[in-house]
Amino acid sequence: MAYKTSFSRGFKSSLLNPYAVEMFVSILLSIFFLIGSYSKNNIFINIKYYIISFSKPGLILVSKPFEIVSNTFHYFENLQETKELNNLLKEENKMLKKEINEKNFYLLENYRLKKLLQIDEKGYSQKITGRVLIDPYKNNEFIFFIDLGKLHGLKLNDIVFNENGMIGRVSELGELSSKIMTIYDLDSTIPVFSIESKKSFFVKGQEEKLSLKHIEDSFDLNHNEIIVTTNAAGYFKEGIRVGRVKKTLNEVYVEPFAKVSDSIYVNVLVYDFERQLDW
């Protein structure tokens, strides 16, 4: 016959005895640790130190994966927030750039228009201000279109200029728009007069500059002197600024004052020759 030889055999007269013993032991340990936590005795201090020192690596080892996982979640959350904030700032930056560009454009446009309207050309029946039209299909950079035409009183060969000087003349007419051939165009020829050297000649478009025609010795012209239009061709009025004389060792040419890229608004001088003859 077998007999049980366990520590708790004498305490199993009822079902509550094992639990009572375990509870009693737990209470004793709790009281022991409670007293030890407040006690300044070296024994308890050493025990606490050894317990903490012994358990610290294990606690760190156990907590490290949770810390890594937590930091990873925080990183991705912050990354997502940063990405959203970055996209928001990009959109805001685009809007601000657009507003600044529009503001600068209107300021420049207003300045040019005011400056253009201050120009006073006498002897013409009418001075009309028009806007340069954008033509995405234009294949010639030396022509452009404006929003003025026959209904506004324009005629062929009317002079067109911006705030800097003459830029071209009307080459084709529509009811509400016109084609302007600039002075840079190869087909453009203008009668001019040099202010200082008092010489009359013609300038012809040569893309970036104007070449001189029908002049005996172009080197007689003064460097940087101003060239203006004359009425030699019959449809130009004299005195409109064209450009400056530029002299090098090998050639003499005219550098125009006005550029197509500078033009947002232009003036058209509508001259009534019949009225002029009546005078």
C-alpha cells in the first residue's frame, strides 16, 4: 500500500488548507518585502540591490521588443503626419507663388501701361492703346498680334510702339485684331535719321539688330547716338525713337530700344494723311 509523503499532506483535512497555506506564505513574503522596502538595515538594502541588479537585465530584455515595436509605430505615425504636412505646405507654397506671380505681373503691367500712356506723339489723329495677344501657334518670333483692328480705326502701316520706342507696324488687318511686323523682321525697312551726325538712311531688320542701308559711310555715325524715324517713305511720321548706333571694328548697326518680350501693351499711331493734306 502506497502512502503520500508531501509537505502539505498534514494540512489536507479539508479543501481550504492548501489555499490557506499559500495565502499565509504570500502574506508573510509581502510583509517581509514591505518591511524591507522601508527598512534601512544593510541586509535588506543588499537584498534589494541584488534583486534589482539580478532582475534588471531580464526586465530590459523583456521590455526592449515592446519598446522597439512602440517606437516603430510612433515613427510611422509621425512619418505619415510629416508627409501630410509636407503635401499641405507644398500646396500652400504653390498657391502663394501663384499669388505672388500674379501680383508681380499686374504691378509690372500697370507700370508699363502708365508709362505707355504718358507718351505723347503729336501730329497724329489718334493714339490707341492695345494689348499684345498670345499666339501659341506662332512660328515667327518677329511678328505678333494685337487686339485692335479695322473697327478701331487702324490702317496698314500704322506705327506700333511701346514705352521704349518703335517696335513695328501694322502688316495685316482684321476686324478686331491686327498682325504686327516688328522692326526685327527681315522684311522690315524703316527710313531713319541720326540725331547727332544728321544723316538719313534706312535700317533693315536682321533678327537681333538692324543693319544699315543706303548710307555712304556708316562709320561716320557716332557711337550710341539715337536714331529716329523720318517721313521719307510717305507713311511714317518723323521723330519716333528706333534705337542707338553701335560701332565695332568691323561693322556698324542699330540696336533697337523696343523688344517684343517687353511688350504687354502697345500704342498704335493712327495717322490721317488726308486730314494732314487738308491742313
